[in-house]
Amino acid sequence: MIPLILPLDDSRAALAAVGGKGESLARLVRAGLPVPAGFHLTTRAYRERSMEGVLEAFRELGGPVAVRSSATAEDLPGLSFAGQHDTVLNVSEDGLFDAVLRCWDSLRSERAVAYRERNGISSAEMAVVVQRMVPAEVSGVLFTADPVTGRPEPVVNAVRGLGEALVSGEENPADLLSGDQRAALLSLGRRIEALYGTPMDVEWALTGSEFQILQARPITALRVEWNDSLDGDYLWSNGNVGEAVPEVMTPVTWSLVKVLSSMTIGPHRISGNIGGRFYLNISTYTALGSAIGKADEMRRSGEETFGRIPAGVTVPPLPMSRAAILGAVLRGAGGPLTQQILYRTRLPRLVRDNPGRCSAAHKAIAACATPAALLELWRRDLDQLLRVVCPVLDAGARMIAGGPAAFRRRLAALVGEQDAATLLTGFHDGAGLASMGPLVGLAKLRSGQIDRDTFAQTWGHRCAGEFEISAPRPAEDPEWITRQLETLADPEALLARQASARSQAWDRLSAAHPGEAAKIRKRLDRIGEGARAREQARSEMVRAFWVMRAFVLRAGELTSSGDDLFFLPIDDVLRVLDGDTSLLDRVPAQRQAYERYRALPAYPAVIRGRFDPESWAASPDRRADLHDASTDVPMPSDVTGFPGSAGVVEGVARVLARVEDGDALRQGEILVTTVTNIGWTPLFTRAAAVVTDVGAPLSHAAIVARELGIPAVVGCGNATTRIATGDVVRVDGARGTVTKVR
């Protein structure tokens, strides 16, 4: 049984025994931080209404003292109870019992009861902390991060004398500290933040040259920002990565993605998180081109992957000398070169073995009965899957091109745009094109060639949010297959039509250029092989991310943390498994940030300079294609993009914001959306054409549209703002234009 009284640093001073404030103070003392001496009057004393031994403990401590309430519901994640319970200062021996009773009674005050009811807390108990009174010359509050912006910048408020004047608002905060004193206080703040693993609200007092910590709790009202655009003047684009990760990421997903994109040029990152969305830093990409005098060439070649940079937008250079850029690139080249070597030598085996490895990993995760067992599985196997296998698969997905632009231009000059586009299809034949896999699989399932289990095993890891590990996979949702079958048109008819067109185009080429045919056939076969390998590598990386999802779900079950773990980076998930549950204090602010960003519309595909997602979303003049903080770039009056898939069609537009709204797409309508990925593929069978804001010639929309033989214009930037559902538009996939007819 817990005693009525405990020393301040007692190891038994847990939440249930000494309340939130008492537990925190005990933790600070045990960590060696300067805390006024004192003792706990435990919750047992509150239940028994007993103060046995309090007077003796007071006399041993020496007065006067501060008597502080410490409820079991205080200082929890998201619930500070600040100001809800009483604190009595300068208490002498004669007033000790009355001060304790006042703290006990404050648990049942009208304001405290109402606060608990609002936050769904059914019961609580009260402990009391008695500490030697600090004769403060200056006191105040230190926030180790800015509670308004969430940026990691400390904020210090101070008043002369007791801090109660600051808390009550009787005095205005000022910084009354010398430079050395402020530095010493900030050093204590960093120690406390490291101890708790989260930004902290710290009450302090200064006597002579010594600081005393009176209280420390997580900043429950912390406004967290995820915004790497604030780090400098860069040009950002999600033209490539926005297809793979189209939604706001949870912190755990971003931490996994960073493993695959951690390269820097000096201090400048090649990728970033802007309002929870994944962007590439084009300034770093063009830095090397600038250093070797080929910036324009690199920019043009990059458009195949990153998408087009709007006219009038300049790429800000990195603030580094040419020599510094070249040196940074050479120093950082080892990782990418190693990946390239590994993917060329090991990729086929990794792709072949990965389904079996991931299946075994799912079974091993499910079999773990304790946090320790799951943590050991991570260290033994899953960490290597993330940090060794996934980077090689990612290298394969990025480095195997779908066909050089120069070859496509030569082919078009030889046979015309339409026949060139048609000949560059058919890559789904044979071993299969992974982006077409679910579509072909659903058709086989409907015709009875395969069963549901086979479909789930082969393609059940692919979906619209496949890199977001908080998102369920189709294999986890039996109704997903049913919903897709109900709305699927006939993909086999489209594929047969395109195969016929391809055969006719080949006959025309062979007849007109018999001497070129063999060489072109060999090149087309090589391009098809590369496209299939590229997409298979990506598919297997997605399969590995499904394993990461299963791991985090199981960690949530074994630690009773539920989906809270999706709001911590993967390294913190491992620490929670290892017993550090204090990290869960970070979750409310992270979850709040996630929900705040997720409520906003998709951000512009191209961003230059500082970008505030919320201010942009609130502006009536916001643009979906571009945000340039340096200058006003005129909005294009027309809708143009990359020629994604040749052909001309006129029809009624259907603008969709999410794949979940796909039921609204009618047969023969023109699908207009921000970006598509594999989760959208079944909808293509009902669309007469596809138009996207984000994309490039090697994007999902372009590849699938070409295979199905439907026109597509991708990377328009402004299609979803210039076109409305019901508009009749003309899509010219070869020219890359979309014209409103009426």
C-alpha cells in the first residue's frame, strides 16, 4: 500500500499515487534538475481524509511552504488543468491543514467538475505537493517551443517577485534576465524537453544566481507546424511525388518516406514536408546543373519526371559557391551510387523474393505477443526491410526510365504523333505492367479466372493511399473488391482495341520504313522491359510499406496506444515499444496538426519561397497550380499540359476531388482531377479521357491512359480550377490541350 506521505523523489511517485504535478516534479528531481525540496501527500490521504505525519514532515522541511494541488487528471496529453485547482503560497505551520483542505476541495469546485465533464473524465483523485517556498526575485514561464506557431523557438515570460502575478495577469511579462541568466534558463529548458521528449511549459523562479523549477508539463495547446518552405527560398514541386503520396501524411509515414529521400546538398534537403504533403526541392536538383553550366538542360530533362515549371517562375539558386556545391555532391554521392549499383545487381532477386519475405513478416508480426518480442523482430528483420531493401526498390522505381524523350521524338518524326504514341504501349503484356495489375486482376476475377484470395494476395496491397501507412489496404477490406466490380467497365475491350491499333501502326511503320523496323522493335522491347521492371520495383516497395503498417498497428495493440502511434515518427514508435510511453504526450498536438492540414484543399503543384497553407486556402484568389512568394506570375487563361496519351475526344467533364467520389463518374465522361495513382485505375475504364493538374509523361495517368488507348493531358496545373463538372470540353492528347466548348 502506498504510504500517506512520500519523499519528493520517491520511485513510487506515480500518477495514481501523487497526481500529474507530483509525478512530474518527482521525475525532474530524479533527473537532477533544481527543484525546491518537498514531499507528497498521496491520493491515499485524500481518500482516507487523513493527514497523519504531515506536521512532522513540514517541520523537517522547514517553512514557509507552497502547497500545490496535484490531481490524477492533471498534465495528461491534451489536458493541463492549468488554473482549475488551487495552490496556496507562503503557508506557515498554523495554516498547513487549511491549505491542504483547500487543495482537496478544489477537486470538486464547479470549474474543475465542468472541465472534467467537457473532456470526458469520469473520476479523479487529489494528491498534494508541499514544497519549501522559494523567495523569488524574478519568476516566470519558459515555453521550450513557441506555443502559437509551434516553431522550435523558446519563449520566456518573466515578472519581478512571484510568478502568480504573471499567471493571474496582474503584471505584463518582460524579460528581466541578463544574457547569461537567459542562457542558463534555456539550457535547463533543453534538458527538460529532452527528458520528456516533447516541447514543455516550465514554471521557474530565480533566487540570487540559482534557478528553481517549480513545475513542468507538456504544452497542451501547442500549435505544431509541418512546413519546410519556411527554411529558405527554394522552388518546390510535387509533380512526381504527389502521385505516390497524394494526401497529407501522418508523422510515421513521413519518417518512413524520409528514409528514402534523406540526401542533402550541404545543409539543403532534396525533399521536404509542406503542410504534411511531400515535395521535392527543385533548387537542389538544378544546383548541380548550374555548377557544371548545364542548368537549362537539367531543367528540361527533369520535366519528364518532376513536371513542367510554369512560365515566369525562376528557380532560386542555392546560397552556395560552385565549388561548395560540387564538393557537397561528391561527398554525398556515395549513397546514390551504392543504391544504383545495388539495384542493378540485386533488384531482380529482391523483387522476386519480396512477396514471400513480406508474407512471412506479416505472420511474424501477428505472432508477437509482447512489445519486447515485436521490438526484437524489428531489430532482427524489419529494420533491414526499411533501410536496405526499400532504398534499393526505390532506386529501381526511379532509375529505370519508361523510354527516353529523345527516342519518342524521333519515332514521332518517323511515323507521326498518333502512331508513335500507340507504338509506345502494350507494356502490360507478358510479365505485366504493375500499374495495370489491379485492373487486369479485377477483370480476371469477374470472369472467374481467379478467385478473391488470389486477387488479394497479388494486388491487395495497391490502393490510392498506398504509401500512407495509416490507410487500410484493399486486402483488409473485403468490400473494396465488391465496390470495384460493381463499377468496373470492360477493360479487356479497351485493351483489345488498343492492341489492334498498335498492330496496324506497326504494319504501317514496317511498310514505310522496313530498314528501321528491326532496330525500333528492339528498342521498344527494351523500353517495355524497363517500364515493367520500374513499376514492379515500386509495387514491391508498396508491399513493404504494408508490412510497416502491420508493424505499427501491432505496436499500438501491444502497448494499448491504438492509432496514436501513427502520429509519432518510427524511431519514437520503437521507443514506446521499449517502454518510453512519455512520448505519447506528443500525440495530441501532432494529431491536431494532421487534421488541420487534411481539412485544406490540395496545395499548388509548384511552390516558390515561403508558403502558409492556411492563409493560401483562405484566400479567394488562391491558385491551384502555383504559389510564388517572390513575384506575381500571371494565371494562364488556357488549360494546357503534357501530351499524356494521343487522341482527340469531346465530352462532358466530371471534376473529382477524391477517388472515393468515383461513383459519380458516368460512362463516357471526361475525368478531371488533381492527380491520379493506381487506386484510380478502375475509373479509367469509364472515362472518355483523363485530365490532371499534376503529372508528367511518365506519370500514372499518362501510362494507364496510353495502355487503354484513351486521350490524356497531364500536368495542366489549373484544370480543376478552370473546368467545372458539366462543362463540355475537347481534349487533344497529342497536343496537350483542353478546350472548353461550352
